Amino acid sequence: MTQLEIKTNFHKLIDEIDDQKELAKLYEYFIALKQNFEKSGSDWWDELTDEQRKNIDISIEECNDPSKLIPHDQVMKEARKWLKK
């Protein structure tokens, strides 16, 4: 996947987030990642295990296949169930 494709897919994912709180959390997470990268001088990707990298690659591939996407409301419904446990 090219850098442009990755950026385009990130933009699409961000555009699909309707919840301002969730969007703010995601923004803060990416700011923290960027700051950690700048401080350490290394790429966080290099610090991941092979299994973590593989799982991220699989997730990216699944994001590009609309048939594998789960609607936001369904994800939130499942998350609420898990949080109640």
C-alpha cells in the first residue's frame, strides 16, 4: 500500500467517525504517537512484534474491503456489552 493510499484510508476512517468524543480521543492518541516518535527518534512500527505488525496489516486490508466493515452503531452496541461485564 502506498503512502497516499494509507493517508486516503485514514481520512476515510476519520470521516466516518460521528462521535466528537471518540474523534477527540483518536486525535489525542495520534498526537501522543507523534510526540513519542519525535522524542525517541525511532519509528513505533519498529518496536512492534511480528505478530502485532501482521495484525495491523490484516486490519488495514479488512478496512479496504467494504464487505468486512462493521457499522459503527453495531461496534458501539458490542462495546457497551463488554463494558458492562
